[in-house]
Amino acid sequence: MESLEAELERARDLDVAALADAVESIGFECTRCGACCKADDEDPHTATVFPDEVRDLQDGERDWRDVARPMPYGLTDGPDGPEGETFEWALQTDGCGDCAFYAEDDDGTGACTVHEDRPLICRTYPFSVALAGTSQPMGEAVDSVPVDGQRPDGDAGDGSGLLRAHECEGLGRDISREDAEDLAVALKERAVRELEEAIAVRDTYEPVEAGPGEVVVHDSEGAKSADGTPRDR
């Protein structure tokens, strides 16, 4: 199995033009249906957000909990709510399980209320990049296209990966080259950031015993309480 560091180098070597070609070959246009922002059946909307992205969304006005919640995976249901240790943050949800920043117009058209500051995972949906090693995006893919990038040394990048497309009614629609290139830039940035985050989480992780009713979140900056404040070890 390839190390995270080796895979990070693959991500950094991704060819943006080749990624844009792959995006164009699948095609995409956002229909503003809101499906990617809403709860899925009984499961609340769950989208990973990096610590610095949380702070950007706080914008000096919102509390950490207004923006993010602990990633639910690994937590157990205690008498007073979720408790235990988990890794990373998810965008906060409303009482219906939809993204807290999702809104609908009177005609039902979806809109992101923080569109200019939305996290990378939102900027790149419904696409993700799967590399050859250990880091694999979550969720089933409905289509995938090899990304034929070139390494800086000129050799073909056998680990340049796959562009994966996830379920979305906007797939298969025409996309301009400019929009495809913008998506490709964001996809490369996301692939790099996810691996940098994973390496930092691994390197800073120290087990912390969460008490009854407590949640401990491990991110690239260390252990934090559910409100985003650093936790004393």
C-alpha cells in the first residue's frame, strides 16, 4: 500500500489540463436542485470541512458550532447525545438534516448562502480524484475517467488517478472549457489538501479519553472539543 507522502506527491503532480479534459468528457452543469446539500433519507448531510475553512465561514460573526459539527463516524449515542473520539469536521446541519447554509428560493431552486466561501468539497462536487494509493474518496462513483497527466520529469504518471463522478442530475451536460479548468484547479487543490490534512492528523494524533457526554475531534491542528476549542491533553 502506498504511503500518504507518496500519494501526496502524486496529487501535486496532477495535470490540471488533463483533469479539465476528464471533466469535459463527463460533462456537468449545476441545476441547483439542492440534492448535494440536503439530508439523504434518514442520514443528515455530511460534508468534510477543514479547520481553516471553518474559520473562513465564521467570518467573525458565527460561532464554531454554527459552521461545523464533529464528524459522526466513530461516535456513539450516549444519554446526553453523541460522545467519544472522531476525526475531522462536517458542515453543520439544520433541524431537517440539511446543510445549515442551504436555502431555497420561493420556486424551490436551491442556493448556497455562503457560495463564495464554500469549502472545497462543495466547490468540486460531483467530482473527486481517486489516486493509486491509500486515500480513496468516500461514496459510490457512477462514472470515472483516467487522468492522463505528466510528471515533472516527463514520464507518464501511472498514478495520475481517476476522475470520479458521483450521483448528480447535472452530470452529462455540456460544460465550458473555462468552467472545466476552474473545476480542475479546485479538484487538484482538494486532492492535495485532503492528503496534507490526513498526514497532519496522523502526525499530531494522541489518544484522548473522552468522558461521558464528551466529544473529542482530532484534526490537523490537534485534539479539540466539539466547540472547536483546543483540548488539554
